[in-house]
Amino acid sequence: MPTYAIGDLQGCADELRALLRAFAFDARRDRLWFVGDLVNRGPKSLDTLRLVRSLGEAAVCVLGNHDFHLLCRAEGFARKHADDTLDEILEAPDADALLQWLRARPMLHEEGGHVMVHAGLLPQWTTSKAHALAQEVEQALRAPGYREFLAHLYGAQPDAWRDDLTGWDRLRVIVNAMARLRYCTPQGQMLLAVKRDDAPPDARRWFDLRPPDEPPIVCGHWSTLGLVISEKLLALDTGCVWGGRLTALRLEDRALFQVPCAGYQKPGD
């Protein structure tokens, strides 16, 4: 059963359909892994969300920062950004069903010797530790009181992991690492505001600090990093919404499939 890992969609439904045709996707045979950020900034966020949901058991999707932004906007806990393309989802007749489905997506997925997360993992976390922490967030999102969790989600503090963290602080660090991380210090302090061109001397790419004996990680989130295919990292955000490409990687043999994208936003990350 081939598994195709696919980079950030961000509402680019037409490009997703073209990519599925490029590797002759068959739902009876193939499995799709989506690295998160299904929605926002592209022109067809509603179409994209409906399409991925319709794939059922053929698809696994982890949550990205734009997916969390949608959930928070739906509950009134986040302001509308100028480049948001989420209104069509919020106004759709099936909005409740789509949002409920999204809240049930995992933070992290591990299978077949690979780990998938949207952004990254902190250097202190083994895969087994990260999996347990991801489940804490998943339980909060699926609980009857999920709105209170979303109300406390935003913020960059605490900016480092401690095992004695509790409550909203604990969950916020987990989400920020798994959905927003690019750079951190060797001690694990998250530098969430840092982009590639303004990194301080102690900044390190999160994946450069991972323990060497951990399984390879499939991720997205970092369009300016671009495509990385190495022994321990499969980074698949190739800037679809910015006019780059939408990428799929077959995990079994690392065969690469890409389709060009029209570009719906000015280049950025």
C-alpha cells in the first residue's frame, strides 16, 4: 500500500487534484499523508477541506497553524487577517461538520518508520514523548470543553518545554512546537518570531538538534526552507500558495511528484 506524503495545501484544491492525477491516486490502494495547513490564503479553502475529508480512511492529516487559526476564528478567539480565505468555510452549511472533523485530526502521526508533524519537535522530545504530548492536545480538542482550550491557545509563552508545566501553558507549548516551530536554541527555547534571514547567533534549525537515533520526520510549514529530502528529514512545503509547487513524496521509495501552482499570495512564509 503506497503512502504519499503531501505538502501544505493552504486552500489550493485545484493543485491537489492535479497532483493526485500525477501519481494516479487510487483510494482503494494508496494512502495519503497531509502535513497540515489544509486551509487559508489559497482560493478554495472550503473545497480543499471537503475534498480531504471525503477521502476517509485513505488519508491522514495532522493539524497545522492555519488549521488552528480556522478553529479559533470559528469560536471567536482569533481576529480575521487580511489574507484569510476562511469566510467561505465559516459560512458554509456544513461548517459545523467540517470543524468537528478538523478538531478530530491528530497532532502527530507515526507509522511505517516515519513520523509526521506539521512544523517540528523540540530537541528534548523523543518520538514516544512527543506522541504522548500530542495526545494531550488531541484530548483537549475533542473534549466537550474544547472552546476553553482554544480561548487560551494563542501566545508565545512559555517559550520552552518543562516537564512540570501544567494547564494551558503546557498545551500551548506543545501546539507551538508542533505547529509553529522553525528555530530554537540548543537548550530548546523556541524562537517563534525568527525567520531565516534574521536568526540570532544561538538559533538552530529544530531538526538539526534532533537525536540521531530517532525516526525520520515528515513535515511542512517552512516554505522558505523548501524541499528537503534527507535521511532524517522530509520537508515538503514547497510554497504552493506562493506560486511554487505542490509536492508529494512516496515514502516507500522516495519517488517525487510535483505540480506547478498559480501563486495566490506574494512570496513569503
